Amino acid sequence: MTDRYLSRRDLLKTSAALGLGLAAAPYLHLDGLNGLDGIAGAALNGKKKPPLRKPGSRPDPKRREGTDLLPKIDHIVVVMMENHSFDNYFGMLRRGDGLSLDKHGKPKNTNPDGGGNLVRSFHMPSACQITKNPNQDWNASHLSLENHNQGFVKACTPVAMGYWTGDDLPFYYGLGKTFALCDRWFGSCLAQTYPNRRYLMAGTSYGTLTTSVPELTTLGPPPNGTIFDRLDAHHISWKNYASDLASIAIIPQAFLKSQKNVSTIPQYYKDCAAGTLPQFSLVDPKFVTPETSEENPQDIRLGEDFAARAINAAMTGKAWKNTVLIWTYDEHGGYYDHVTPPSAVKPDSIAPNIPMPPGASGGFDRYGFRVPAVIVSPYAKKKYVSHVTHDHTSILKLVETKWNLGALTYRDANADNLLDALDFKKKPAFLHPPKLPKSALERDGASAKACTAGDPSNAIPPADAVTAAKT
């Protein structure tokens, strides 16, 4: 992970050198009744799966590209944080498919450590995270997948089994208990940040698996372009609001042609307040010291506070009544999740550029591990839990459904469009934004104890979380 952080800093330097710095359907329910679309919808309804949709296919092939199919929504906002699994954050939410609990309310989930011992899921002792662990690269993720998610401790050390609760993350727990929670939202691939975020922007990582900065200097554009290309072609406004590094910079060509679309977080707050948000917004936390993205070894309270401010700004802004905000994470960060990622539609024919030696075998025909995700909107179904399979390309599918845009790859063409979590027929459940709990940082204020990176205050794992091997 130390190398990863060097990569973040190096990326800022490289970005500056490259000029990437921060400059200032047949199956579609158009009325939003069910939101069940394509393969996912047909499978959920017990119907025979339709043929795979192809890149370029539109949600409603009878209408022109650019046609507004969801007129009650004017703004789609994405707040994507970093590196936590569903069980790591929401395993104790007691909504959705979380950790299995015994009669005393303690998790029963375990993982072998390779030495005959079992490590049980345990409450993390503080908001700190360990500096070098856990690990979410291609090899570690595939080892974690071993025997139905029984390889996390071997791949990432016992810290992988740690979790936080609503006392640690009060705003997030309030969010998950109030709006539409997605408990089958998976990372797009079993790899790190950059490839997963490329799925959000292009429907594919087009072979990339790492966060290598040198790779950026040789990386070509996605074969079918990005969602930003589709938006530009139809004069649909968009912005990447960045705290320091604009995440669009991980596709350098996209950024070089779109610097006018990169803005700042203070401007995001102003646009929310004035009701002048663009039609699509990507909101980025701070990736470099002092970080607010929640990647280890960060204090997770800083990230929760950033996300709370970004989400509250959207909810209290003048455009709230026509907004859908998606809060989620790029990948699991090496933290344990008990749900085995299912198979996925391969986005294209590009094989993964597997690091060698040694490199774990695998492909892009399987999702990554689950991550937290909540759909925040006046039209969100109140206290709803979506069990529909989603990944980051579901955001693309929602955007494509809104403006009837052609799909970028096979993955987004066949993704679910998130409409199962929204209800456009009834009076909006959250036309008046609910009052959510304060973030831990705001709640504790000046009394919040500073978090020292790599020092979670107590032993990990705690002694009572380990069942020793029988001798």
C-alpha cells in the first residue's frame, strides 16, 4: 500500500506534466415501475434470458439517441469513495445481507489463517486503518476469492476481517437505513482502483489491472470511448468536481479534451445551492494528504464527513427534487465480504494484462467483491433493499437509460439500470430531505481523537476473535 500512495503523489506530478492538473428497450420499463432491464431484469422475473445486447445498443431502440426517457430526473450525481467492502461497513447494519450473527449479536463469519487457526469477524478498535494491509490487487483479490471467499486472511492478514458499526459511521448508517440500499452491488472487476473506475467511465478497464503511473503515459483511449464522449455528442452537460486529482485523469485522453469540465468541490457546493448542477456530476474526495477518500491508512471519519457534506449539499440544493445521487465505493480494499462475486458479462474481447510473475489466472467475466451503495433521491424507495445485481456499469446504464444513449461495451449494455430502487409513480418519498445523523467527525467535534495512520490502538485481531488450531 505504501507503493500505492507513492503512485497517488506521482500521479499528481505526472498529471501536471501531461497537462492533467486541476484547472479550476425491449425490456425497459420507461415509466420506472420496476426498473428491470435486460438480462438482470429477465432473470429476476423468472423469464428466459434474452440474447446479449451489443455495444451501441440503445435502451429504447425505437427512439433517437439523446431522447429523454426519464423526464422527472434532471441531475445524476455520483459520489464514489475508496476501498471498503459491504460487510466491512454495512455488515452490522441489520438491513440487507450482512454478517451472520449469533444469539449475542456477534458475527459468526470466519476465515482460516493458513496455520490452522480461524479468525472471526471483529469490530475494529478505532477509526484508524493499518498502513500496509489489507491488499486488493489482482493476485490478492483472487486469493481472497479462494473456496468461496475463504482466502481473505491469507491474502490480506487478519485485519481483513475487521468491520465498523453505526457508532463509528453514524451518517453512513443513517443513509443506509433511510434510502434505497443495494446489497448486491459488486466492484466491476477483481482488481484495484483505476481499473474499477475505468469501468465507471468506459464500461471496461480495457485490460488494465493496476494503479501503475507509468502505464498512464502509454495508455490509449478506451476502444469505444467514454460516457463523457456520449454526453458531449448530445450536448448533455457534465462536470468532474475534484478535491485535488480529478479521477477522469486515469484516462488521460479523456481529460486532455475535457479540462473545461473539471471543477472544484467549493464550486460543487455553490452549484448545489443554486440549483445549477450539470446533468451528470462525478464528485471526487481528496486522494492525497490529508486524504478524505477512506483508503487505508486513512482515518475513515474524514471520508465519511466529506461524503456527508457532498450528499447533504445535494439534498438541500434547489435541484434536489429532480436529482438521483449514487453513493458507492470503487472496490473492496481487501476487506472481507461473505458473498462470492458472481459471473459477469465480459465487456469486450480484451484479455487482462495479468502481472507476472506470479500472476493469478482469471478474466473479466466475474465481478469484484461487494461494496456499499445507496441510491439517494426524492424518488428513492423508502427503506428499500435492492437485491438486484449491480456494478459500476449500472451507473452507465442509468445514464444511458435517461438519455437513450448507445452502450459502450457488452457489460453496460447488459447491466441493470438501478430503476428498481426508484418509484416515479407515487409521490416522492423524500421530496423534503430527511434529517440524517451527523458524521462522526461533526458529532464528536473538538473531542474527536486524532487518528494516527497505522495505529489502530489495540491488537488486531483481538484475542477473542481467534480460534486456535487443535493440537
